[in-house]
Amino acid sequence: MKKALRFVALLLVFALFASGAAFAQQKIRIAMVVKGLGNGFFEACRDGGQEAAKELGNVELIYQGPATPTAEGQIEIIDSLIAQHVDAIAISANDRDALVPITKKAMKAGIKVISFDSGISKDGRMVDLVPSKEDLIGRQQVQLIAELIGKKGEIAILSATSQATNQNAWIGWMKEELKKPEYSQMKLVSVAYGDDLSAKSYREALGLFESYPNLRGIIAPTTVGVAAAGKAIEDKGLKGKVELTGLGLPSEMKYYTEKDICRKFALWNPIDLGYSATYICYALVKGQVKGAEGDVVKAGRMGNISVGKDGNAVMGVPFVFTKDNVAKFAKMF
């Protein structure tokens, strides 16, 4: 009788162990492979991924990247993740084409693969998440400067190079936005080019002040240009007379924002990027979406993210930095 009871007890132990192991296997493992370790931007992506994993409840986020930002280093990491049988991999690619063979291997092994921030060619991933898109960026820049100048006065654009594809696309959408009746009292008087060189951008800003003494605002959709314009405004004592916005790095713009020289500027938030990428991976693993055009991912606090042609997905409008939040993000990137 005692032997029988011991046998039953052993069976119960084994049953509990087996059920526990099965439960552990239900945990979805998502690997975030970044361009390189020790980068504040990607550490913020990791923090966003961890936030999403906590919300989803049964997700383990694995954060990895090479010591130096090379495609070879990422290929080695991805090969190891395939051997570990992770459920999904989100990659910010060091080379959009070189990673395709290894990510194809991962997908053949049943792993869901997406790229974010820096994409992989469409054959090597299911979804490519970009922070924003041309029309959202361009229109938002006009909206920001309009708010700063009360929708009244002359404005200028300080761009990078005249050949920059992305800059020209954004400027095109700025001009479209300015056609709206609500901006009828605003006038775009000039588009200047600083060639993404700090010294030249600074000189171009000074030239704008001289040529347009009634200038009320500058849009600089380039991280180099917006910082240079901030210095020019300060040096000429034009704070409050000429408002500034653009696309900038918090670490470079913190001083000008806290001094009220550039009260608002924008850029994509890496925390939101990592958060969104993790939600997309989860939806793919759970079979909620397939990465096909028309799919919609329910991405927590980021709302719905739609998948377009060739698996392209857009997170949303760039994040706006102000005096209230710039110091926090300046520590990251």
C-alpha cells in the first residue's frame, strides 16, 4: 500500500513538473538585435520593448547587438538566436541586403522577423517598421512653427543639401500644409541650404536674418541645421523674435530648449519604436497578423499600426520635445 502511494505521489510530481515545463514553454521569446551595444538610442528602444513585454505579460525580451556596428556581427548573433529557437527577431540592420540570407534562414526555421529603425530588404523580413513618413513629418513641422508664431508672419526653411531626397520630400509636404486656409497669414520667404555642415548652416541662418528683418520663424528639418540655427539666434540676441523648430537630437538641443530659443522640436522617440516593434512581433507570433498589406496591429498605447505594401508599417508622427521632457531624453540620445 505504501509503495502504491509513493508511486502515485511520484506521478503527481512528474505531472506538476511537466505542466510547469509546458507553461514555461508558452513564454514568447522576442529578440531585439540592434546595430551596436552601448548606444543610448537603442538602450531606449530596449526600454520600450521591456515596457511592451511587461504589458503583454508572457513575453521575454532578449536584447543583443554586436560590440561594433557591423553586418557580420549581427549575422553571428542571428545565427545563435536561430539555434536558440526564439519566437521572433526585431532587427535594426547595419546592412539592408547583407542580412537577408540569415534572416531568410530564421524565417524558414519558423521565426518571425521584422526590421525597425533601419530596414532590411523586403525578402528578408515580414514587416519593416519606420518611425514616421514624409507627409506626417513635413506637415508636423509647419504645425509646430505655426503654433510658436501664432500662425502669423514670415518663415524660412533651413535644410541640409538641395539634393537630399528626404529633406526635399518633407519640404514638399510643408508647402502643401501651408496651402491650408488656417496658415493664410504665414508666408514662406526662403529655403536655404546648409549642406548639413554646422558652420555653413550657421552662416545661412545669419543670412536669413539679414535678408528678412521681419522673419518670425525658422524650420530646420536637420539635426545639424536646427542646432546651428539655435546658436545663430542666441548669438544675434533674437530669442523671442525669431522662433525655431525642426528635427533634432535632444542631447544637442537641450540647451536651446531650456533657454526658450527652440521651445519645440521633434524626432522619433526610440522608446516608442522599441515598444511598437515588440507589439508587432507578438502579433505575428500569435497569428493575429501575417505582415500582409491591410493588417492592423493593436499596439497598446501607440494605438493601431497598419501594415502597407511590402510589409511597410509606420509608427506615427514624430515625438515632440519641450522644456518639460528634453532633459530626460538628452540622457539617452
